[in-house]
Amino acid sequence: MNVYEVVNNRILDLLEAGTVPWRKPWNAQSGYPKNLVSNKEYKGVNVFLLACQEYSSPYWVTFKQCVDRGGIIKQGEKGSPVIFWKWLDNPESDNPKDRIPMLRFYKVFNSEQCEGIATPVLPVTTTLFTPVEKAELIFLGMPNSPEIKHGGNRAYYSPNLDYIQLPNQQTFSSAEEYHNTVFHECVHATGHSKRLARKSILEPSYFGSHEYSKEELVAEMGAAFLCGHCDIVNTTIENSAAYIKGWLRALKNDKTLLVHAAAQAQKAADYILNKQPEAAVIN
């Protein structure tokens, strides 16, 4: 397997796990990922490969660097690929500008995957978090609500274990964006078999597929509906619109999909609000 395949496969793995590049309304307290030994920040695609993972620590080491510092890799932990490249002189050319790239990859481990190595103490950068009462009450009133866990640097819903993972509240740019993210993941959770049993949650789908894309639209539109219900939509709608636009662009502006997704989003929002379906009116 060549370097490009390794990187592409890793990016797809992250996307399929729910890490979407254009939706991250929280601040990574740890900053850019960097090598613990050299203290140099990773560049290019390596930033995406490492920063989009769940670890709070920005520090990464190779297996050898970990061992050299007296540490061990925790049992069962897997390394993350990063790429290294530089320009080399072309031995078949006398032109100094005619150079060829050398590209290779190797694996690194986050300091949280290691034991026995010391890392610098990170400054704690947080914002004052004051929850929006109406938004809090919506989640508290959700029937059969999933558990919410806080920590790390990712937001996602786990259909298999039926829980929501979110970064710490104080890392979000605003309380409104935090609640919008909660709503987004709660809408995903409504697709579980013990709630609305939505196909796009029950059946595995790959990133960029019709069902995966539709589910993301359902989640963001449902979140927008709920933000409107608790009067915070004015501060969240811009990010939501950009997110929805991104998915529609990926689907070549399939307006039919948007209509269908909106209907599913309304059904999910009504479930979270514990609204009973209205009876059909017969003329």
C-alpha cells in the first residue's frame, strides 16, 4: 500500500466515524498537534490526521521516541499515520530545479496512548459557559434520552452504544453552539431502534453515500428546528446553513433530498420535544 492510499484510507476512516471537517464549533484547547520530542508542530494533511481525533493532548511520539523516554504504549493502542516528504535532487538530471519528491509515512502515538512519559502542563483556556435554560429543558424532556459524555476533541453519536460524546462545554465558542451540537447529536440518536428506527442510523452507510448524507442533513435541520424552538436560532443558523450547503454541494444540490430530509428532521424534532403526531384531518 502506498502513502497516498494510507492517508486517503485514514481520512475516510475519520469521516466515516463522524468527524466532519467543516463542523467544529468548539476550540481545541491543546492547539496544533506537535511532536513531543522536537516540539515542532505537524504540517499539512498531518494536522487533519491528528487533530481530528478524540485526544485532548497535542503531543505525539513515535514508538521509538516513547521507549527512549522510558515509556510504553498502552496495550491495544494503535498508531496514527503521518506523512513525511522532502524534495531530492534528481540523479538523472543536471538541472538543479529538476527535483523529485520523497514521500513516506510512519506511525505516531498520542501521549494519552502512552504510559511513563511526561508531557508539559497545558494552559487551561476556557470560556464562561452559561447554559440556555430553554435548550437544557428540551434535552431533559427528551423521551428515552441517550447518555451524554464530555471530554476529548470530537462530537459524535454512537449508535451501537447509544451515547453522545461531546467536547467539554467550556471549549465551545458559545453556549448556543454547544446546545446546537447537542441537538444535532440528539437528532442522530432518534434514529436508534428503540426510538424512531431511522434507516440511515440502523443500516451501516459509508461517508458520502446517499443515506449518510441524508442523515447529516436530517441531524442539522432537526437541530435548527430545535434551536428555533428555544429562541437561539439567530446565533446558530449561519453555521447550520453552511453545513447544510456543504452536504447539498456534495450531492449536487439534490433539492428532493432536502425536502425528504426536512420531513425526517421535523419528525425527529417532534420526538425530542415529546410532541405526539397530529391526527389526520378528514374533510
